[in-house]
Amino acid sequence: MGGKITFFMFGASGAPVRQVNVSKASLVCIAFLAMGCMTAAGFGIYDYYQLKKTVIDNRHLERKTESQIYEIALQRKQIQSFAKEVNALKSKIVALNDFEKRIRIIAGIAPSDKQKGIFGVGGSTPEDLNAKIPLTEKHNTLVREMNDQVEQLDLASVVQEESFESLMKHLIDQGNLLAHTPAIRPARGMVTSKFGNRVSPFTGQSEFHEGLDIANSHGTPVVAAADGVVTFADVKSAWGNMIMVSHGHGMVSCYAHLSRFLKKTGDKVKRGEIIGEIGATGRTTGPHLHYEVRLNGTPVNPEKYILN
């Protein structure tokens, strides 16, 4: 290591040759110094690219964080909007329930057992959700309350649907009953004898008249007083030509002294449909319709049912 190394340096044309003597120790130091500089430069370049990468990653994270903050704010607004919709839906169910109650009162139908508690035991309506609650503080509370009320609304909608079905069945039954109740005048003309006690035109004695006599000219149309089925269309002693129509629910209407039949046994008839014509068959003093209404086999006053 104590020797020297000589370097000859040749210059441009004509320049003298220069001689440089360097000790081996100095040369080793220079070599180590050069290697140290190169290593330091390498670490510096590496740190620079790492720092640059970190800055890029941080910017990406910042944008991602901003996007997530925006999404969270949007989701909170949506949760508040859903809370308002839950409140509105609950109000509609309560309104439907109140509407059903009014219909039942008007129709004279008793309230349904399920209608008394559409929101479960007690039937009390849940309090409205607070859609303005600060979600930064009570986010989970509102979500939990929404979930509970949605379950209650689901149950209430099922109960309300069943209650409406029950109401519809009652209304249909009542509609059928009304359609099958003798509610119109069976023929035009003058009432010559009403339901109740009267003096017999044949014997002059007091008797009970079981129907309504409507006098009019021969051939005047006779219509069915309600929907039903013809159960008898034939001659019946003193009643002459007679049609009997069964309306169901134990109710039957009778049309006697007809001049002719326009329906036969087994025919279905609608209210207002012509079934025969006024005549004077059987025991009678002149052309008229003897009209009876029987309930479970007992004659009742037809005028109590006539609406027109």
C-alpha cells in the first residue's frame, strides 16, 4: 500500500506529456469516496421516487376519502328521506283504517276484531320517526327505529287487507241480499186492496188480505220485483195463473191472476224483467195483479219493501 502509481496524461497535439504520481493509499480512498457518493446518490434517487409515490398515493386517498364522505352524506339524506316515506305510509294505513270504520258505520256492519289493533297489541299508532335527527350522532338509532316500524307496517298492511276482505264480503252479501229483496212495484196501476184486514168482495165478510191488489187493463206487463228463480208457473185454484219466484234468504214473491206466463219453472229472472201479464184468471172481480211477498212462508206487507 506504500507504493505509488504513475499516470501519464497526453494532451492535444504538440502539448507536453504530463506525469502524475498517486499513492496507492490515496487511490483507494478516492475509490471508496466515489463508491460512497454513488451509494448516496442511489439512496437519494430511491427516496425521491418513494416520496413521489407517497404523494400520489396520498392524493388518491384524499379523493377516495372525499368521495366516501359525499356518499355517506348522500346515504344519510336517503335515510332521512326513507324515514319521511315510512311516516307517510303509516299515515295512509291509518287513513285507510279510519275510512273502513266509516264505511262499516254507514253500512251498519260491526267492526272487525283485527281492525281494533292493526299495529299489534293495543293497536296504538307508533310515533312518527324524527327525520331531522342528526345522523352524525344517532345514525344507528334512526335505522333501528325504521326497521322496527317497517315490520309493524308490514303486519298492519296484512291485518288491514284481511279486514278489507271481510268488509268486502259483508258488502257483497248485503248487495246480494238487496238484489234478491222484492224492492220494486211489480206492475203499473191502482192499488185497489192493501195488505191486512178487509171486507171480502165475494162474501162481504171480514178477511185478512195477504197481498196487494194492483188493478190495470188486461195484458199490462208484470215484472219480477227482485232477482230470483221461478219455482212455480201454473194454475193454482182461486189464484188462477200464478208465478212464484224464490229470491233466496227465505223470501218468495207471488204474482196471481195472470193472463199468460212469460217465464216457466226453473227460469232465472232479474229485477224488472217481465215475467207475465195482468189478467183475470181464477176468482176475481176484474183484471188485476194479486202480489204477495212471503218471508219464511209467512205473508208480509209488500209495501214495506217497495222503493219506487
